[in-house]
Amino acid sequence: MKLLILATLTISSLLFPFTFLNFLFCSLLALSLNFWLIPGGFAWRNHHRSSANLPGPSGWPLLGTLPQMGPLAHRNLAAIAHSFKATRLMSFSLGTTRAIISSHPDTAKQILCGSAFSDRPIKQSARLMMFERAIGFAPNGVYWRNLRRIAANHMFSPRRISDLEGLRREVGVEMTEEMSRNMTIDGVVRLREVLQKHTLKNIIESVFGSDFKTVRKNQLSEMVREGYELIAMFNWEDHFPVSFLDFGGVKRKCHELAGRVSVAVGQIVEERKRDKNEAKNDFLSALLTLPKEDQLNDSDMVAVLWEMIFRGTDTIAILLEWIMGRMILHPEIQAKAREEIDTCVGCNRHVRDSDIPNLPYLQAIVKEVLRLHPPGPLLSWARLAIHDVHVDKVLIPAGTTAMVNMWAISHDPSIWKDPWTFRPERFIEDDMSIMGSDLRLAPFGAGRRACPGRALGLATVHLWLATFLQRFEWVPCSTKPVNLSECLKLSLEMKKALECCVVSR
Ligand code: HEM
């Protein structure tokens, strides 16, 4: 017995340091879990009491919800909000970034249409590529308001959109000719290539005029493509204070690209300033002839022109690719749209902008595609609270990033009947505006920072869609069926570029 007691005492004295360490470890773990495991995660640690009613995932230590975002963040965030019963409003952390997301029209309206969320959090890559001095990322204030007013008057006004109709029509016809050539030579249309090339031409000529050399177009096209890659890349610096690092050389590449853009666009501006021959009807000329008090300095002008080209290219091409994919998948809907065009326009003349109001089914198709495949499922770029504000009676502190999950709203079965079904008729039975007044479907955002290019974008998409359907029957390629898988970069693209066949009518 004595021996047993002696053995026990010896073992426990030997184990004491381990027991103590174990105790210390468990206490530290409990303390740190208490620190990390708060609703919304670590970035909310100083605010979770004042915003106590806000549910959300605690996420990972330091990383927050970043690992759960995945490549299709809109779907994952919708699923997380659903599991936390937080569709109205959910808090979460992206590294050290404190964020909220709305997946409901009521809270979306409060965020987008109130005055509190009128800034945007700017990504490092966007800042380096000069977008801070352009409309999309300029902080709320006199400069941004001035830019919006100038763009509204000289780029997006109804008069300007109508002035550009000839160019849009010409580009639409050029595309159909290229598609015919593709069919004859290759037996297939690689739609993405055709759309990207011609959308760029369309926006470049709207901004800089038509006498623009092909070499320059190609140069700008290459820069836009590079810019997309860079801005879509994940950058640790956007969520952690690690500005001294440059993972993947993103910063270096952005600097380099910004330099090339400044030289290329700067040269165009200089040449136009020297060319005193004739007044041209394009955005650049409008910027150069602004009244003195509105005039932009050269570097700001470069930033604004660069943004127009950058933004005006991909959204339209991506939306049309989704639309044509849907047209091929639903031949009966395609036939109905064509019948409408045949009745209202016929086959002997080109479609015009003035025909579009007489084509409600065609407009319904565009709305239905924007509902199912919004190019900006999280409304492209988020908003930033400039002061403390209440959303749904919960206090949201200044500096919080706010997102709206438009994809989740437009797929919500409590808002939309059969939300996964492609049925344009729903907008014939019960029409609605998609320009930002009804948050059940606001693919262009809403409020003071809503997309200023929405009318121009829609006019372009409607005209080109009508042209494509008037000219061809669209059928699948026997080897490449339409694949609706998504890929979220800056915009929500089709993962597999659409390849299809067209049959002349
Ligand atoms: C189908 C076409 C388009 C879609 C789906 C789209 C979508 C969007 C969305 C969702 C926003 C954010 C709105 C918000 O925060 O509430 C936005 C902003 C913006 N868009 Fe568009 N857009 C399209 C076409 C265009 C075009 C053609 C241009 C210009 C040529 C353009 C220029 C801009 C600019 C400058 C902003 C920033 C506005 C600001 O922050 O004040 N967009 N767009």
C-alpha cells in the first residue's frame, strides 16, 4: 500500500507541470475563444454590444468569413445568411474589415437609398489604377457630385444616348456579319470574343469618337483586360494591415498598368487639344469644352475616361452572353421574341431604338436574365458607412462596409414564384421597373450611387439583342452544349465561354 501511495505521489509530482500547462492552455483558449467567437466575428469585437441584435457567423480567428466566401461568394453568403436566419441583415468579418450584408429588399433599400452609405471601400488595386479619381470610387463630396453631373449631361443623357444610336446600330450589324463569317469558316460562333471586341469598339468610339486607329483600340483593349485580371485578384492588403508586402506582385503590376494607361489616354487627350479643326460629338470633346469652373485637370480626365471604357465594356458583353445562352436553351421563348420582332419591325429594315418600347417581350427577357444572372450579384462594389446609422433599428458604426446580395433577393422564393425557372412572362403579367425604385430587382443598384450608365447599357443590350434575333436563329453547337455554370470575377460571368451556331433567316 505504501508503495502504491508513493508511486501515485511521484507520478502526480512528475505530471504537475503538464497539468499546470494544460490548465493554462485551456484558460487561454477560453479567453481567446471569447475574443474571437462573437456574432459577426473578430472585426466586430469593439461593437458587438452596441449592435447586439445583429446575427452573423463568428468565422475563423483573424480571417473571419474569408475562407467561407469561396469562388461564388454571392451563393455562399446567401446560404450563410439563410442558416443564421439573417437574410434581413447579417454581420460578418473579412479579415479586419467589419461588414454587413442585406439579402432583403427592405434593408437593401435602407442601405442603398439612405445618405449614410454613400462612399465605397476602395480596393488597393482600384486605387493604384486611378479609380479613386473617377466616379465609381471617388469619395462622396463635391468632386464626385461634379463628375456625376458632367457624366449625366455629356455621356448618359437621353439626347446623348440617342446621338449614339447610329454607332450602336452599326456595331450591331458588324457583329452579325462577323458571326456569319465565323459560321462559314469555322462552323461555330465564339460569342464572347465577338461581343468583347465590339463592345469595346462601341464604348471607345462613344468616348473618343470614330476616327480611332485600330492599333490604339487593341492597346486599350489589352489594358482593359489586364485591369480586369488585377482588380478581380484577391489582395491581402484589402483586409489586413500588410501594406509593406506585395503578394503576387499585384501592386507592382497595377502601378505599371496605371503608367501605361496615363501615357496612352494622356496622348489621346493631348492630340485632341491640339486638333482645333472641328468640334466632335464625343465625351472627350465634351470634357475639353466644359465651362472653366467645371474643368478637370489632365490626370483626373484620364481617370474618368479610363473608367468609362473599363465599366462600359464587360457588363454589356457579359449580360448579352447570358441572354444568348438562355435563348439557345429555351427555343420556344426565342421563337416568341422573334415573332414579336417580325410583327413590329419586319425583316426588311434594321431595328431602331424607337422600336424597343413596342417589344415588351424582348424587354421581359432582358429583365428575366438580369434576375437570374445579375452581372453584379453583390452589386459590383460595396458601400461604406460615412457615419453611424441605424439599419433595421440596429446601430451600424461608421466605417462599416455594406453589401447587398441582389442575387439572393432575386432568387428568394418568398419574393419570386418559381425563382429558379426562366420565365420572362412573369414581367408581362406583373411589370416592374428595374432602375432602382423597386428593390426586389435592382441589378443597377439604387440611390445616389446607382449605376449612371444603366439607360445607355439597356439601350445597347435591347438593340443588339433584337438585331441578333431578327437576323438569326440561335441553336446549340452539337459538341458544346450551353453550360450555365458561373464564375465570379469583377462581374458574374459564364464559366465556359458560349460557343453556338447561328442560322441565317
Ligand atoms: C448591363 C450593364 C450594367 C450593369 C448591370 C451595371 C451595374 C452596376 C452596379 C450594380 C453598380 C453599383 C451601383 C450601386 O452601388 O448602387 C454600378 C455602378 C456604376 N456603373 Fe454600371 N452597370 C452597367 C453598365 C454601365 C455602363 C455602360 C457604364 C458606363 C459606360 C457604367 C458605369 C458605372 C459607374 C461609373 C458606376 C459607379 C457609380 C457611382 O459610384 O457613383 N455602368 N453599375
